[in-house]
Amino acid sequence: MALNKNNQEAITREAVKKEKKQTREKKKRIRVRLIPIWLRIIIVILLLAASVVLGAMFGYGVMGSGKAKDVFEKSTWTHIIDLVNRE
């Protein structure tokens, strides 16, 4: 009689576990992303490039003594490289 009762309890526990698993599977939502991953990567790259350009313009124009648009000239970068590599 005790074995029968233990078997029945084990069977009911398994049934409860199966039911919980089935309800969890039903509750799983399919996630739809508003912005796809490939677009997120492109956005991050563009934001990074914009921050580098704006940072260089701010540093050269506001903190330095030049005009902000002079950052885009080759002679400015040649001068900066010469200053860094000067011995």
C-alpha cells in the first residue's frame, strides 16, 4: 500500500511538472525587435564617427586657437603630426 501511494505521488509530481512546463512554453513571447541588430550596429558606428568629428572640432576650435572648420584641412593634420613626431 505504501509503495502504491509513493508511486502515485511521484506520478502526480511529474504531471504537475509537465503542466508547469507546458504553461511556461505557452507564455513565451515571440520578441519582435523594432530596430534590427544590423541597423543598431550601423547607428552605433555613425554615432561614433560623429562624436570623433565633433570632438576634434570642439577641441581645435573652442579649446585651441583655431577655427573649428580648419580641422578638415590636410595642413592642420600635417602640422599636428609634425609636432608629435618632432624630436
